[in-house]
Amino acid sequence: MRIFIISNRLPIKIIKDENDEFQLVKSEGGLATGLDSLNIPNMERHWIGWPGMEVKEPRVRSKLNKTLSKYNYHPVYLSEKQINQYYEGYSNSILWPLFHYFYSFVEYDERNWRTYKFVNEKFYEEASKIIKSGDIVWVQDYHLMLLPKMLRDGIKNIKIGYFHHVPFPSYELFRVLPERAELLSGLLGADLIGFHTSDYMRHFASAIYRVLKLNIRLDCVLQGHHKAYINAFPMGINYDLYHDSALKPEMVEHVKELKNNYGKDNKLILSVNRLDYSKGIIHQIKGFHLFLKNHPEYRGKVSLMMIIVPSRDNVNKYANLKKIIDEKIGSVNGKYSNVNWVPIYYFYHGFDFNDLIAIYSMADIGLVAPLRDGMNLVSKEYVAVKGNGHGVLILSEMAGAAAELNDAILINPNDIKQIENAIVKAIRMPVAEQERRMKRMQLTISRQTVNKWASDFITSLISVCDQNSQMNNKEINTSNSKQIHSSYKNASHRLLVFDYDGTLSGFKNNPEEAYPEKELLHFLRKASADKKNLIIITSGRDKDTLERWFGNLNIDLVAEHGAAYKEDGIWKELIGNVEWDDEIIHILNEFVDKTPGSRIEMKKTALVWHFRSVDDWLAVLREQQLINALIAPCNRHGLQMMRGHKILELKYPIYSKGNEIKRLLSKNKYDFILAMGDDVTDEDMFMAVPKNGYSIKIGTTSDNARYCIPLQTDVLPFLYHLCGI
């Protein structure tokens, strides 16, 4: 088995030595560490990505390819212009600020979008040369959002995963992207789409519904014949590496030396960030400044160590950000420092691993306050290093890590007063409480490691693909279609039972507009002309509507899920007109008033609340609220609540589509039985079909149906072929 990881960059730095030979230095980032730790038996790992440098000469490319191939690295070569427009342009000047809720920072340029598409296609071209049927492909992050669909369309029988490492914004923000539909469709090419938190999942699901008009059933998006699943996989760190490194004797000594240099008896607050406007660096400086201003008793006793790792400082926005940071820190230090004490220690560079571990160990308080962050692993690294349990984590509630580390002091990073108060609380926190909080957080992150993150994702990907494969066995295909056709052809007494809405006819926003089209009426006339066939349309619709649409055809009809049926041209009603309880009518009308787009349909034997035109989020909320409100009165009156497709129906349980099938089977014997339906109201019908019959669910698969047709538009072609019309 082979797995191909595809990311914007290969997990290495390429340098040339004095002999003009390429040397590869492994990246120490969280993603590279996690994927390197993937330990699946008999799994051959490959990595596809940009090598991090422009290579023009074919001779040099050939030489570099040879070096990279030793490690199963496969380069995608990009020009400097392509990197500027795809990476610096669309990815980091449009998607990055938008996903981090900095809409005003978006710099739109149509050329960047065209290059983004072109580079995604280029990644696909390189991938298609080496990925084969049966391989696993894991696409990483927002730089390659179009790639999953390209892989789905171009390479058959592969398992495709995608992980989104940054926040996914709310629909109100995401909708501003002109390319929103194309990006979402690109992601839905994956079998499994992963996010750090359930919040990001929720936002993604909302965008799918509102932009693409696709429904999500639990964690699954059905798009034609393809099912894409979404789930949350919180990324962790290599816990043992950080935790154990801090306990080494030489590290303990190193920490003591550092502590002496930075004030043995002083409290040290640590902030580690990459230079970026999303990290809330200026807010942290302002919050610390406010702390010093309002708490003079801590001047000379508490310092902030601010480590900022350089990033994109050749871009104006980042260069300006650094300038403001420098000025703010200079202002605080100029105002409060003395010969024995510096308020803010400022480092504009990264530290090697051992120095960083020592700094984490030395710090009494970790200040992690991004304005928005997909996960933030610094918070987890700080916690892992605190082996003795001493230390306090102040964490932004806007970081994905806040969902797991709820024993931290959680703050709104936009409020500098909260930052000030959190610092005071952290300084004054008793050691026993520090230990309790820290131990609980360590227990969490020691389980949710980066190894587990990678392993959980791949295990889930394999699982959903296997599940899809089993479900796909139920889909009508050439083989089983031939079998059904053969049974039909050889039968002399056939029973064909069809649901209407969602089966013979597609759904309409206004149900009254879902009248039968010419192709359907032609099929019904032709099929009913065969004396071997008994054709029945069974529907939740009232008998007057069914009679108006189909009354002139030689078929039987079942109205309101079995409350009335037409047989041999005569309608029979199993139940008279129902006098509906005033309380129930009042509740339904109340929900119509407060749910724009919903309406009540009053049938002779049922009440239906329709919400097809209601916003999906509101529909889910109101449906559950309505069910809760109706439980008591429905129980008193012996009514059954049935959830259908965008409807909630109240009726008496004595009749159903299943009972109607049983009634038909009790009257005659049939050597071919076909029942087709699309929602929960058809499950009773499927269960009533004998084992040698053919039950077909339209849309998703059903445990009670023998087969499935994913698309309603494929129903009539199937029936035309079956009946030889």
C-alpha cells in the first residue's frame, strides 16, 4: 500500500554544499513531524510538493530529482512568478486573511486566481504520473483546495483525504469569495475532509448548504454518485519528545542558567509567535503595558519575553506590522525599564529546539493570544514541557487548541483588559491549582498526539472508503440491472410500486409545481398497457391531487401514505376526515409565523409542516423545537410524528405504505415485485417487500432497501430500460 502526501512544499530545505551537491535538511514543522510518524504496516510513504526554490535548467532538475527520489520526494517545479501569484497572491493575500477573519486585508486580483487554478492543475499533472489505482492520497491545506476534485475526476479507485489546517470561516465571510463554489466543489472531491475543530466543520457544512445547495446528512455530503465525509481531528504534538527533553539533567542545568540571566526571583511571561497579523502580537503588548500601568507593584518583578519568528517581512503589511511592534516594545521599555530590569525581552529570530525547550521550562506563564488560529501548537508545547506542573497557560478562545485546553485561562484576545486581568490571575494562582490545571491539560495532549492525529485521519479515511465501497455495491449497475431486467422479463404477474416526490419526480421548492412531466406520463401509459403489470403510485399527497394528475391512467393510487387508495377505478378511504385538535393547530401556526418559508398543509388524515424553503440552520432548530412542543399533545391524541424530506407529518399510525404493500400481497401472488422510494416514509414499504423482491432507495442507501439509485434523475432511464420502452 502506498500513501502520497501532497502539500504546498516538500518537508525539507534544499541547500548546496561546497561541492555543488544538493543536501536535504528535514523540516521540523508539526505537519512534517506528524506525517513522518505515520506508522501503518506495509505502508510506503511518498511526498509531492514544491521544492522551495526555482529550478530552471533541465540538467539541474534532473540532478535534484535524483537526490529527492532517494527519499520518495517528488517535486512540483514552479516559476518565481507562479509562486508570487499562487502562493503570495491568492493563497496568502486572499484565502489566508479571509480564513482568519481579516476581510479588510484581502487583495483580490483575477490573475492570482487563474494562477492558483493553474498551479493546482500542475500539482495534479505531476501526481497523476505516479499515483495509481489503490493508492491513498492526503492533500494538505488551503493552497490546494481544487486538487481533490481533479484527482477524483482523473484517477480511478484511489482514496482521497484533505486536511484544512487553518480556520474555516463562517458562511457570511466565505460567501464574499467569487470562486466560493469552485473551491467547495474542489474539496468535495475528497472522501474525507478534516478540520481541527467541530466549529470549522459547522462553518464548512453551512457553506456547502448555502453555496452548493447540498444537504449534509450527519457527517456525509452526497454529491451525485460520490459521498464526502467531514470530521474533526485535533492536531497534536510529539508529546514525549517535548516532555522528556525538559526532564534531562543537562536541560535542567541549562534552565537554571537562563533563569539567573533573566532574574531568578522574577516572573517571566513567554509569548512565541510567527510574524503575522492574526497572532495578536500588538494586543499582547498593549495588554502587558496596561498590566504594568495599573499594577505598579509588579514593576521590576514581571517581564514579558517576546519571541517573533520572521515571516514574509518583505511584504508591506508584514513590514509595517514589524515596525509597529518594534515601536510598541520600544515605548514600553523606554517608559518602564531601569538598570536592573527590562519589561519586554524581544527576539526577532527563531531558537533551536533545545533552547526553546529551556525557554518554555523557564517561563512561569505562557501567553498564547492569537486573534484567530486554526490550532496553535505553541500552547501544547508549553504545557508538555511543564513536567513539574508549575506554570500557567493564558490561551485565546479564538485558537483551535482552546477546545481541548479548557484548564487554561481563556481570554478574548481582542480585549486588552482581559489580557491584563489574566496576567494578574496567573501571577497570583496558587501552586496547587497550577499543578491541577497543568496535569489535566497534560493528560489531554499526551493522548491527542501528532502521531494519533495522523493515524486517526488515515484510519478514518480507509474506513469511510471501505464503507462507501460496501454501499456502492447496492447501487444499480450494469450487472444487477441485467439481473432485475431478466427477472422482470421472465415474470408473468408483476407489482410495481412507486413513491412520487423524490422518486418519480424531483423535489420543487413549491410542492404544487411538482406535477408529472411528459416523460413520466409516457412511461406510465406504456408500462400500464402491459397486462402483466400492476402499477401503483403511493404518496403522501392527498387523493384529489393524485386523481387530478393520474386519474386518467390505468394505474392504482395510494394517497396520504395509505389512508385512501384507488383500486379498479374506485377510491376507498380507510379513515374519515379528522377533526384536528386546536392546540396542535395553534402550535403549528405559531411555528409557521416564526419560521419564514415554512407552511402547513392540511390533509384529510394528516397535518404536514413543510420547510423546504427554510434556511437549513433554522430548519434544523425549528424542527426539533416543534417536535418537542408536539410530543405531549400528539401522545394524548395517539398521533404519530414522521420526519420526511423537509417535512414533519402528523398522522394516525394505523396506516402506512408498509401496510399497503402487505394488503396488496395478501390479495394476489406476484412473481416480480419492485418498490421504489426516497425517504423515511418509504422504509415501512421496503421492509414489507419479500426477500425475492426488489426494493430500491433513491438518494442515500438504506439498510432496509436492497438497492440504491443515488440520483433521482436516473430513475426514469432505469425504468424505461427495465420495461423495454
